[in-house]
Amino acid sequence: MLDNLNKMFSLEGRVAVITGGGGDLCGTMSRALSIAGCKIAVLDIALSKAEAVAGSIRAEGGVAQAYSCDVLDEASLKSVYGAVCASLGVPDILINGAGGNNPKGSTAAEILDPARLDDPELTNFFDLNFEGVRKTFDLNFLGTFLPTKVFSRGMVEKGKGAILNMSSMGAFNPLTQVGAYSAAKAAVANFTKWLAVHFAHTGVRVNALAPGFFMTEQLRFLHIDQKTGEPTPRSKKVVAHTPMGRYGNPEDLLGAVIYLLSDAASFVTGAVLPIDGGFSSYSI
């Protein structure tokens, strides 16, 4: 085994499907997996974003196709699955990267002040918009469940595959203000462990990443003042509670991605791996 370390980490020739592939984090993962030798199916609800990532991969000599896909529409997913199988082959890898938060499912207040219960400037639990909460939960949890249901069937049939879900720091300890998002990511972590056991005899492994704070476009509405462009008090608090003293970069995820998807992790399933600069380890 030790004589074949390069082979253990190799992903050469595998077919990788990445939902949310047009985004900051998953776009970087898509390009990295292409460099590692995978054929890439870039799925995104915005076809233009998927095309941009797939185009950049092809420009660098890789094999990639872009697909418009709604991760909450099983018919859409099945249609794309058929197209991927016909064009690239049966998937070996699935990264469930589609997700995000809805501002209407978040509070402005970290801690409810009873004296300001009806203050319109300080959204609290009782002001939460049900549709915003539901959209957040559905996108993150059902948007992981449904693609897995569709794309893992071929892996099970051929007896080998790897699924990588995207959980969050909020799965371990709920983050203030984003209660719906934290609950959804906790559901993703729980589902990851459940499915890892369910698939334990199939040859298909199921793991998840739990990223800390990465300055993506989706994060900016809570962390950057939209008028001044300066970090918000929340942003300063995040950096202060991250021992490494910074936000993550998309490239910070790649080592874990390659490892968990490769044969080097052949005995790893049901893991939810923090990549957070020490955020989840810090206490005062």
C-alpha cells in the first residue's frame, strides 16, 4: 500500500458531478478535480455560471460539461443524470455544493430583547418569514437529499463511489442570526452519517465538509456593510473567534476534498470534517 501513495490519491478518469458548481467554492473544486484527472459535470441553476466554470476547465485542457439544474426538482435532476451518463459516463463522485442562506430566514438580533419585541429595525424570531425559512431549509437539506437520491444509484449499481456533502460550522453549534441555515446544515450532517451507514456495504462512501467562514458572495450580506464596504461588527467577531485570524479561501478546502474523494480515504465514511481555521476549537 505504501508503495502506491500516488495511486491512492489519484482521481484519474473519474466522473465528478458538482451541484452549485458555478459558485465560488464549488467552482474552485470543479477546476481542482479536473486537474486531478476527473471529467466534470458542472451543475447550477444558473446555466451561465456553470458554463463559465466548464469553459475555464476546457480552456485548460480538461473535460467538462455544464448543465442547468434545479436541485429541488427531481425531474430536472433525472434529466441531467441521463445527460451526464450519456456524455461523460456514470458518475463516480457527487459533491452536493448547492446551498446558501436566505436573508428573510435570518434575524437581525442575536439575542432577543423583550423591550424591543416590536421594533421593526431589529428582526427577531417572531418576525421570521416562513417562506424564507422554508427556502433556506429546502435548498440546503432537500437540495442535498434529492441529488443524492438520483446520482448515487449508478454508484451503488457499480459498487464504488464517493459522495461529499457541504455542512457547516453551524451544524455543531448554531450560529446566531442564521437559525434556519444552521438547522438545515445540522440536518445535512445528520443525513451524511445516516446515509454512510445505509450505504456501508455498497462501496459508496458518504462524508461531509463543515467549512468555517469563507467570504463568498452569499456571506457578504451579513459580513460587509453594503453602504460603506467595511466589515460589519459580525465580521470582526468572526475573525476574532477564528484562531488563524482570517476568512478561508476556496483553495483551503481542496486538500480535504481530494482526500475524502480518493481511495486514500477508503475506510472513511460518515465523517463531517471541520475546515475552519480553528473556529470550532476556540473557547474563552
